[in-house]
Amino acid sequence: MLNIYVSYKCKKCGKEFVLLVEEVQSSDKKNIYLVCPYCSSKKVAKQNITDNLRACMRERSYRRKRGSIIEVK
């Protein structure tokens, strides 16, 4: 199966976020670096790659707020 989702974890703030593999590949082609959406740090570590979004989100707890999914500790 094709891997669709990639999860990253910020080394500065410790929060985790999920991106599509297509977006990551297109940013690599354009020489655009990835940053944390919470603190804008360039120090992000790749956690895992999977085809199931629930597998990426299994380690943390999330909830929906105003139409977007946010991480709850």
C-alpha cells in the first residue's frame, strides 16, 4: 500500500503534527524547508510514515475545536 501520511515531532516545543507525503515531496522539490506550525522552529524529527491517519495519531490524544483538530496533552 502507498504511504500517505507522515508524522513529525518538534524538538523545541514537543508537539506533533501530521503532513501528507505529497506535500512533503513537493516542498523538497521546491527546496522549501519544513517548520513547526506551532512555534516556527526548523528542528523537526520524522516520527513515522503510514497509510492510516489513526496510526499517526494513536500516541497522542486529539479533539476537534472549531473545525480543526488540536492536540490535547
